[in-house]
Amino acid sequence: MSEKILTKRFEIPGYRGTLDEYEATGGYQAIAKALKEHTPASLTEMVKRSGLRGRGGAGFPTGVKWGFIPKDPELPKYLVCNADESEPGTFKDRELIMRDPHQLIEGILLASFAIGCRTAYIYIRGEFIAGACILEQAIRDAAARGLAGKDILGSSFSLDLHVHRGAGAYICGEETALLESLEGKRGLPRLKPPFPATSGLYRKPTVVNNVETLSNLPHIVLRGAEWFSSIGSPKSTGTRVFSISGHVRRPGIYECPINVSMRELIFEHADGMRDGRRLKAVIPGGSSVPVLTEQHLDTRMDFESLATVGSMAGSGGVIVMDETTCMVRVGEVVSRFYHHESCGQCTQCREGTAWLHKTLRRIEDGRGRKADLDLLLDICDNMKSKTICPLSDAAAMPIESYLKYFRDEFERHIVDRACPFEAQVGASARPMDAS
């Protein structure tokens, strides 16, 4: 079992994430050290050397993103923590917020100091009511002890930190749609360029970082860039908190080196397949990424390894499906979700998600036609790399992968005019209906 970093306090009996408990276990020592020993430039350089990459989905190098922010000290800048966590199959940020909120707050302080901002926002998913309340109380407690607000720890660094609740829109997990929503407008993604680093919140330089990304910062500052970069692989460093759900014996969150193998993650940490059944498919990074199969079990879960086998690390949401799962049904559920969540701004996404769901619903209902399979692939091709944001790609890529690995199931639905799994296992063939 590897050393825990972000979730190590979860194992302390009775730990509730209060300020006193956090400080008793080394909390806020990193910001004190940074304010005494670092300049914004040296802190940014440390994060670059650590190799930390964004944990929200894209995997962009965190220190490099910070480096794009203009250095003009008179120019207002903003830091926004993306706590929207809307990707089906992903629930690790929620746990980090609810069980160790001050770890995130300290990470926000460090990032804000590094980019020279004085106002930061936590944009939290609207359904996370308890998490929002916990964060608001943690911010009040930190401010009362001089750890937030004016002249933090007696220094010249000040930060106003606010919690903003979203309204449950998946699209607002995309950083520019999030910024539009934070400004009080409809959450529609922006055309890029300009990028948020130069024209973000209120058209000012802005960094948007994910909860898990920011939570790593106190540990990097205290233990060093070289320590962090020694974990994982040369291009994907550190640990990752994986959300594992589906047909496993022990679903939950598991923190492992980012290059852990899929086999170890599923069969050791999540205790293998439920009811002794055989593994059929794995979605390795949330519902928007291509599916993998049993032949990929020895693939490592870092960004490069998953890309090599045609999938993505995404949000780290690992959805495991056994042999009773109907992949046509999975496709119908996934396409229904993206159809519902498309903002409608781009024609290819608005129309494409509707056609994907309509066609897959027809096949699942026993009304499919042989031409539907080529139609699905044609729709997917027309949806990819042609829109303002990646939601259209996120809807198309999974469907392409289901057809790639399980085309025979789609064909059987069409020939038999029925789902072959429905009578056998009923509800257990529907692992993603809760999406």
C-alpha cells in the first residue's frame, strides 16, 4: 500500500476536518513557509518542477498554467476553484471538500499567492449543499485566526475567499462556462482565444484549478518538488484519488500513485468483481471517455498510458461493468445524459446529442435498423472537434468505443429486435441508470 497524501487524514479516528484538527496534523504550515521563504515566482517554479498536472480532466501542467498570468502587480487577477464535479462516475472532490476542507483552503491560499491575486472563488456544484456549508464555516474559522482575509499570518498578503453555488449544470464544469455562470450569466462556453489566463473572470487574468489539484499544493510546498515528482511516472507525477463505482465488491475512493495499473486498482483496492462475475468493460475517467476492456487491465492509469490505448484519464472516475451489462443500454443512458446537458450553443452538439440518443433508444427498444450503426458513427464523426467546448466530443467518443468493442451486441439487438440481457438479469444490467 503506497503512502496516502490527500486522504491521509481520512484514516485518523474521529477526524472531522476542523481547523484545530487540521493545524494539529501540520495544516497551514505550508502557507506560513511560502510567505517566509518564497516569492510568487519561486513558488510557481516549484510547482512546475513537481510536474503536478490538473486533476479535473485535461491534465494540463499546473505551474505552466500559472505562468501564463500577466505579472503586472496593478492588474486585478482571480483564482477560481472548480468544485462543480459533474462528471458521472466521479465523486472524489466531494469527499476532499467534506472531510478535509482546510486542505483545499490552504491550497487556494498558495495558488493565490503564486499568481498575485487578492480575490478567490470556490464554484461548487449546487447539489453539494453540505459541502458548501462546510467550506463556508471553514473559511470563517480560518479568517478568525488570521489565515484568510487581511494580512494573512502578519504578512502583506491578503485574500478574500468566497463560496459560490452553481445550479446543477454539467456544462459549468467547463472553465469558461463556469466563469460566465460566476458572473451571473447563462453558463455558455466562450470561444478561445482569448484564454482565461488573460481574459477570464470579469475579463481579467484568471486561473481555474480543480479541487484535487489545489489540495496537492500544501504537500508539495512542505515536502518539495522532487519528492512529489518521484511518485508516479516522469510525465504524470504524484498520486491520484480515483472514484471507483459499478460492479465491484468495494466501491469508493482510493488514493494511489497515478501510474497504478487498472488491474491493481480494481482487483486489489476495490476487491475485485461483485458476485464472482467476469469483468466486461471499464470506463477509466468518467462517462465522457472511451471504454476499455479486459485486454487493457494491465494498462496504467496515468495520462500517457491511457492515451496510448485509446482512452483518457479524464476525471479519474472508474466505472466497472461485469458480463451482465448491456452496452447498448449503457450507450443509451450516456447519450441521454449528454443530450440533456448540452447547452445548445453549437449545432453539432445540440443536434448530434439528440440524434445519438434517439438512435440508441430505438436500438435498445428493438426497433433498430442495420443502417443505424453506420449512422451512429457518422453522427459521432460530425460531432468531434467542431464545437466551442469538448461536450460534443465527450458525447461522441464513448459511443464510438462501445461500437468498436461491442458491435456484436448492437447487431444482436437489431436482429433479435430485443435486448438479450433484459430477461436474464433485469435491473443489474443497468449500472449507470443513476446518471
